[in-house]
Amino acid sequence: MAARTKTTAKPRPAYRCTECGNQLPKWVGRCPECNAWGTVEEYGAVPIRTTAAGPVSAPARPIAQVDGQVATARSTGVPELDRVLGGGIVPGAVVLLAGEPGVGKSTLLLDVAAKAAGAQHRTLYVTGEESAGQVRLRADRINALSEHLYLAAESDLGAVLGHIEAVSPGLLILDSVQTIASAELDGAPGGPAQVREVAGALIRASKDRGMATLLVGHVTKDGQIAGPRLLEHLVDVVLSFEGDRHARLRIIRGIKNRYGATDEVGCFELHDEGITGLADPSGLFLTRRDKPVPGTCLTVTLEGRRPLVAEVQALMVDSQIPSPRRTTSGLESPRIAMILAVVERHGGVKLGKQDIYTATVGGVKLTEPSADLAIALAVASSSSDTPLPSNLVAIGEVGLAGEVRRVTGVQRRLAEAHRLGFTHALVPPDPGKVPAGMTVVEVADIGEALRAIPGRRRAAAKPRGEAPSTRRGASEAPRETPPAPRAGRRETPVAAYPEELMEGWEPVDSDELR
């Protein structure tokens, strides 16, 4: 009987992308990781890997016997950041904070590093973008000095891990993950392969030591986090640091959080002395005036679960060009175009020959539809050149048919407006329980809401010794019989007509209204 010969399989060639280092079993024209064309080249054989069962680090236990106290969140010393994190940072957690250049990421994290440092919890701040002297100058400016805060300027992953061994910190801050590279991999710092290796090594060190880690991430021109999408999957928490560089307001928004909710936001104010948290940021979005002016209206928006009172403004002027301008700042242009069409069609306000400018105050961006009603009132107020009451807020979504729709969290919004001293509100039907002492007017459509503007209601009145007013868009709204209140509806007084909002308030000279 002939002896059986053992044949060995011929090793298969392997391919690798020269741009990002991604390994592929076969050649393709476009790398699926970095989407680069013509960068996949053959480099050798794919090693055959088999994993056998090995020793375990700790035996598996029933989940009820696992000690949960070791994962208790610890405060960072910055209440607004703790709010977004869900009460603080958990030992062993890895947090990725991404934002545009100059938004204040390094300033905020240096302040966190100084406040979180203590005798039992050292903090290690590693910078790969600046020198140690530059960071010290910023620390002097924002008063972020602590004897338990250690500083290192490194760009090599091995050196960073060496500092972790030497200091044994309870909190590691790395600024930024795109500037650190491993000598064992090819490619420049910030490449997908390098970012994966650096993030993986730091995550392993954090989990093994119970060390909390804050990573700073760069963003692309589109506002997305730079590097492979795998980075966001590996970390425990992803935070987005937003803000206009020309405004003082900065907002931290949770995108992913394994230890808490993602509907919380933290508000900060950036100034010359550093960055401070804002427990009550509504004042940044309001303009303080002695008298109300036309074209402004207040609304209450929800940033996560936090209600914020914001001001929207509108300005209308006669256009000097065939195609009137429609300019927005802090508001979505398609949404503004829709609201203008509804105001003109269902509100009777002529806008065709006018340049219209709409904006928000304080650099806040309003994207939710609850600001639709306030925008419509601001446009109509500017059209009739009549100011709205300074104690009025408007909340509601405007539909294409002119109806005013309900929005989420009306009671929470009204409570915030009442806390800040506002006494009247225009809301969609059935707002629920409202704060005691606040007058709420339910408006079902845009026409009913626009009758709250005194100029549109009183334009037909004849002032003493003058002809009737000829303000654009003026009309006399007929007063109908007030509907009978439903029993058990609410305990708070509700105005029967929007006109009752104007009782006791004189927006113009009293002789003109007689």
C-alpha cells in the first residue's frame, strides 16, 4: 500500500492599502476603509491564525455578585460637564471630545485637569500639539495650576504609555488622539491605522488600570469626527463641542453615552480668563431693552432636556433688486422660506417686494420647529412696524395649512418662561397644566396668532386729528363671542382673545390709540 503524502496549501497573496493600512484578502480598485482609489497593493501571504483556549484573567461570576461601586461616577469639578456625562466620569471610561479648531477644547480640558486633580487621584495631561511651556502659559491665564497635575509633551504612543506607568494617574487627558503615532505601524499620525492603534492601546490601559481617559478629537470640514468610524464605536462616550467662534456661547452635546442619557447639554461661556459653565444661559440669548422694538419675539427652545429662552429677530425693508433677499443667521433657510410663505398666504402679510433678514441673538442655533410661531410673529411685527409685548413668549410649530401644532415639553417650556418673569404666552391648543399666575392664549392657526399684534388690530382706529392708519397689513379683526370655558380645564386664567394680551400695555403714544 502506497504511503499517503501530506500536501501543504499554497499561501494566498494578501493586499494592503498604502493610504490607510487596511488589509484585504483580495485586490480591489477602491479601499473600503478610506475610499481611496488605486491604493491597494499586494504585499505577501495572509497568515493562517488559529486561536486556542487560554487562561482567563478572572473566572466568570453571576452578575449580582459583581461589585458595582468600582464604577461609580466621580465629579470632574465642572458641573456642566458632569451634567452631560450623567453625573461625572466613570473610572475606566474613555471619553472622546470633538470640536472645531479654536472652539475651546484644550482650555476646557485643562480646567478639568486642574479641578479633578487630587492627592488620591492624580491627573496626567499629555499634549501632542503644543509644548509644555505653551500649556503652562495657558494654565497661568485660566488659573489651572495644581501640584497633583502632571504635564507631558509627547507624540509617541510608547512614551505616553511610559508616562502612565510612572505617574499612575486616575485621569488621563490626551490632546489630541490624531497627533499620537505608534512606531510599530507605518503611516503618518492621524491616519486611520494609527488612530485605531493609539485608541486601542489607551482603551486597554484605561480598562486594566481603572483610569478615566479624555481624548480630544479633530473634525473634518463637514463637522464629522476625523479618523475611522471605529473610533466612535470603541470609546464609551462621544461628546461634541459646538459654538461659533465669534460668540461667547459654547455647548457640549452628548452623542453617545454608555453611562447616561444623550439628551443633556452643557452650556459654557468662553472669555479672556478661560471658560466657565452657565447654569442659567438664557441671558445670553436675550437683548435687554427699555422699550420693546418691532421685529422681535421670544420663544423657548429645548436643548436636550434643558429649556432655554431665546430671541428671534426679523427685519423687512423695501427691496432694490428684482429678486428680494432672504438672509438668515442661526436659523434654517428652508424652514424660514416655508414660514414666510405661510405668513403671506394665511396671514395676509405682503412680503413679495421686501428684503427679509432673520436672526437669533447670542449665537444660538434654533433648529427645532417650536420656534416657528415666534418667527412668524417677528416677521409680522416688522411688517406692521409694531412691537410685541416684552412679557410675551410664543411656542408652536406652524404647518403649511396655517395651523399651529403642538410641540413636546410645552409645560417645561412654560415653567422656564414663568421662572424668568414672562407672564403671557401664545401656545398651541391643549398645552396642559400651566404655571399659576401666567396667562396662556391658545391659538389654532396663524391668523389667530397674528391678531395679537396691536398694529394689525388697531390700525383701523382713527387717531385724534388724523386720517385712519395705512400701515401695511393692517386689518380689523372681528370680535367673536368668547367660547364657554370647559369645566376642570385649568386653574390658571386664560385670555378669551389674543387681544387681551395687550390690556394695560401701550406700545405707541397713547394719543394715537384713542
